[in-house]
Amino acid sequence: MSEQHQNLAIIGHVDHGKSTLVGRLLYETGSVPEHVIEQHREEAEEKGKGGFEFAYVMDNLAEERERGVTIDIAHQEFSTDAYDFTIVDCPGHRDFVKNMITGASQADNAVLVVAADDGVAPQTQEHVFLARTLGIDELIIGINKMDVVDYKEDTFNDVVDEVNQLLKQVQFQTDDASFIPISAFEGDNIAEASENTPWYDGRTLLEALNDLPAPEPPTDAPLRLPIQDVYTISGIGTVPVGRIETGVMNIGDNVSFQPSDVGGEVKTIEMHHEEVPKAEPGDNVGFNVRGIGKDDIRRGDVCGPADDPPSVAETFQAQVVVMQHPSVITAGYTPVFHAHTAQVACTIESIDKKMDPASGEVAEENPDFIQSGDAAVVTIRPQKPLSIEPSSEIPELGSFAIRDMGQTIAAGKVLEVHEKE
Ligand code: GDP
């Protein structure tokens, strides 16, 4: 096990090889349980296909997926010397966008998979744009399926140019992006430099992953603890539970719950069934606050210091990306917003600017509508009080997913919060 942890997103167009790459990473890092490998090795040998354990691992992943049993590729774990990686939900797998924004699993960095024989495709653009909007620090770009294009350097360079253009378009910092010619299927340049690409002298994928910058430690932002549930425990009383996103909670602190607008002194903090004097970002805690009853607070409240309480928005301005909407979005539209643990219907009060994703500049002031693929700045009015923060101040509490018709239709980050007077 390594000391440091990273959440890694695997993004890219459907069929470009994301699942295969995850399988390959697990296989090369010895993260597939030995008995699973052994079982596949035996099966492979029985069928006269010794040495194809990897193919069998993949078949098994695929088969399990079809059966709905999950060895899903999300939440798989593997380690390099420097990091323990957890793969967070990949696009196309369940509710990637929503989970990325509201889940406990915000990605620190991402691997973008682009098939060499297909190049930049629609979801490549969408995911890169989303990754940038949501503040993923760094991208490693695996140009995959190099075996399909006979490991040709020219093809690799063409795809690199295409991707570079895309990164420039959405203004992703490209200085440090590494491009690696890989075959997830054959294993080229994943754990070892491939003989098939003598023209490439850069790092392997695992080396690049190992060299990723450490995730930014949480800022010195004030305490923000979105409440997940509220329990009543005999002998203790009301126990709200949740994960500390930013800041520190100490016994004796004076805290405030917003938007319920109640507060008191922290009496006890419990973590993993043990009492602790203080808790930090990432800690899942249950705690008890003097004078707070079960009906005073609810899921979706955010707990913060009494002298720097969580913001409650009367309206807020946000940058949104429309990912999939069957028609058009106009002012007045009121879908459900998912932000941290809150779910609140919010009205898009005005569409202030449409942005050109190509240049990042304003394409149109006060457009009548926006639709799939558009990025825009909009003003939003929650229909019930909602605690949310500007992304520039507390990114952990500054993004949201917009859901309608059972799908995530847009994602965004908060630019400015206008609080109730
Ligand atoms: P995803 O939709 O991005 O997760 O893509 P998959 O991992 O399911 O791969 C889609 C198809 O491409 C599958 O048939 C894979 O076997 C194949 N594939 C993935 N990576 C490679 C590769 O490096 N070389 C070749 N030849 N095929 C690949």
C-alpha cells in the first residue's frame, strides 16, 4: 500500500477502450485477486488458450456487467509506488456526472482514452470540457488501440494534434499533459515500454500515473459538513452524520446548520464507533450538538462555524454545461438540482450569456435558449432554501448536477451567491 490516495476518472468516447484499460491496469498492477486470475488461467488452459489470462479477465468483467452483477470498473482499486488509486465512476457507467459532482468521489486527475483509429469523437469533447469545468487538475492522454493502426507514429501524431487542439479550445492547461501511445488490449506502454513503438521514448502509463502531482490538500476553508442523515441515538440524542468536506470540527466548537438556521455547541464527535476530539476533511462523522433536536435539522443542511456560517442562496449565478437535453432550456425551467447532499428544485431565472466553448468567450448575451453541448452563465433561484458556496471560495461546495427525466442533463459550478438579506 502507498501512503497517498488519488481518485482517478477514466474518460473518453464510448468504445475507445476505457473498460479494457481499467482491466489492464488492474491486471498489470496485480490488483485482480490471485484466485480470480488462477481460475481464468485454468479455464484458458482447458480450452487450449494458455497465456490469455488477461482476455479472460476482460471477458469476465464484460460478462458480469451484462449479467448486472458487478465487478464494475468503477470503484476498482490499484496501486503504484506513489499512490493508491481508486477509479471513480466512468462516463457511461451509471451516473458518472452526478456522482462526480455530488458524490464522495470527486476525481483528482483523469486519464483520457482516445482510440487511435477514431480520434477525437463527440464524447471526447464533452468529457474534456466537463473535466475542465469541474476542475480536474491534470490529464494523461492514452492514445489507445495503437495495435489497430500498426503502431504508426504518424497516426499517433495526428491524434495528438487533434487532442491538443481540443485542449486549447476549452483552455485546458496543456503544458504538463502527457500523450502515451498504448494498446489496452495488447498491453503496450502500460507497465513496460513497448518494442512496437521504438519511436516513443516517453513514460509508460503507469509511470505517468505514478508521477501525477499529489492531490491538493484541502484549503484552509472554514468547516463545511453537508448533513447526510439525522439519527436519534439513545443515551446521546440527535446525531447528524456526514462527511467533512473542508475545515476542522472540534469538540466545544460553536456551529451553525444552514439553511435550517439553528446552532449550538458540539458536545461529542464519533468516528468509526469511537469518540474523537476533532475531525478533518474526508472524515465521516456522527456528532451531537447541544440543544439540537431531530426535527431541527435535515439532510441537505450544511454545518459550519457559527461565526462563518454556510451561505444560503436567494439566487446564484453559475456556469453550466448542458450535456443531454431532448429539446431546449429556456428561462423558467425548474429541474432538480443536486448539490452536496441537497436536492432542491431550482428555477433557471435568466440565461445571461452563452459561451463559445471553442474560445471560452461570450458568444451571445441573453440568449433565448440553450441546448445540448452549450455552455452558459445562468442565474438560478432555488425554490426552497439551499446552502451552496462560490466554487472559487469552496470548490467542494460549489458544484452541482441538474437532473430531469431520470438523467443528468447538465452540470455546473457556482460563480456568485446572492444571499438573503
Ligand atoms: P469503453 O466503451 O470505452 O469502455 O470501451 P471497451 O473497453 O468496452 O472497448 C471497446 C472495444 O474495443 C472492445 O471490443 C475492446 O476489446 C476493444 N479494445 C479496447 N482497447 C483495445 C486495444 O487497445 N486494441 C484493440 N485492438 N481493441 C481494443
